[in-house]
Amino acid sequence: MEIRDLYNSKKILTGDVIKKGEIVPPGKYYITVVVFIENDQGQFLLQKRVQNKDGKWATTGGHPKSGQSSLEGIVTEIEEELGIKIRQNELTLFKTIQTEDDFVDLYYLKKNINIEDIKIQDEEVEKVMWASREVINKLISDGVFSSSHEKFYNYCLEFLQN
């Protein structure tokens, strides 16, 4: 059973934990981590989630396990879901969004990754692809891109313009 640390409204650890799927107590928050991986051609690495997860295209993300920092959590998610080892110093945290029960930390990684080197986590990911902004916009308009990740993608584009 996956255990997650809980934070207060200032993103400070409380010492409390919850199990995956449990209701977050009022005034407490967990961490969600998401990464946008862009190659030198300006394409983003997307993954199609398995049907029981929603079957939509999204970028890599998840939740740090208890005892992990946000940064450690996203490194773990990349390795678990894609089979790719990333060093923490390769990642840039570009935005944190506070929702009613979590903090979403958005990371950026500029890296050319060979699709052939990716070993997807079958329980989470159906397939992966490099997608241009045009392809991502088509996935969005076709309704097959995760709506939450669409919002995160727009934040990433804002970050890249600055």
C-alpha cells in the first residue's frame, strides 16, 4: 500500500501520512509531481495511460512516496513509468499549483531520449511518443489529452516563453 506524506497550507511537512485512495483531511495536502520532457526538436514526450487509468495522453507524473521530496518523487516516477534514469540536477521546478487537497509541482527537463530506450510500466502506460505542439493541440481538440495535463501544458508553454 502506497503511503503519502501530508503537508500544511505552507507546504511544510506535518508528520501525518495517508494511504493512497484515502480522503485528505481538511487543511492538509499531498504532493503531485508532473514533468514535461522536451527534446531538441521541440517535441514533448507523452504517454498514453492504460484504459483503467483513463486511456488519455498525458505527460509523466505521480506522487512521491512517504519520505521522498518532490524532486525525488519525480525522478522515481520517470524511472518507474519510463525506465529512464534522470539526475535531480537535470530537472527544473517551474511552477507549484495549490489545489484543495494537493500541491502540484511542475518540472521541466530538456533531454533527447531515444524511444527505443524507454521501458514502459505496463500497469500505468500503454505507449509513448514524441509529440509536436501541433500534435498535442490536436490531441486536446480530439478530447484524448488529459484535461488536467492540458492546464499544466499551458503553464509549461508560458514558462518556455520567458
